Amino acid sequence: MAEGRGRRSEVGWLRSVFPANRPGIGYTLGVMLWIVGLFIFVLNLPLGYWRARVQRFSAQWILAIHLPVPIVVACRIYSGLGWHVTTFPVMIGAFFLGQFVGGKFEGNH
């Protein structure tokens, strides 16, 4: 029984660092979803630009697509959005739209 209490206290500090069940301070969950979505869109613009300028399926191409993934995960955790299924369309849309629009800035090449 004492082991269970110790384990809960060990996890308690993690919940205080990453408040996964609470939206950002002063924002509702819907507003925070669109703020994080906009951030992800802007984050992917230069990476989409880079992706469009390298050979398809090369190491740089794969890196340009997957480099922002840990940042997206950190944003979801830190903002309190969590992993609710209704957040996925906005987040995935922002990710791929940023890649697409960034690729359109590719210009002459």
C-alpha cells in the first residue's frame, strides 16, 4: 500500500509541469486549439519551402516533414489540448497546409 502512494506522488510533479487536462491560462480549449494550430501552420511554412527544394524521398525531404513532429507533440502537451479526437482535424490540417503553402513559395528551380 505504501508503494502505491509513493508512485502517485512521483507522478504528481509531472502533472504540475505538463497540465494535460487544463487549457492554457485565460483561454478556452477551442481558442487554444486555434492558437496552437496557427503556430503549427507558421512553423511548417519554412519547412515546406525546404521540402519543395530538395529531391523527393531523400533524407532532407523526410527530415523537412518529420522535424516539426516533436514540437507539435510538445505544443499539444504544454497547451493542455491533450489527444482528444476532435483536435486532430485542426492540427493535421495546420501541419499539412503549412507544408503545402510553404512549398508554393518555392519559386523558380
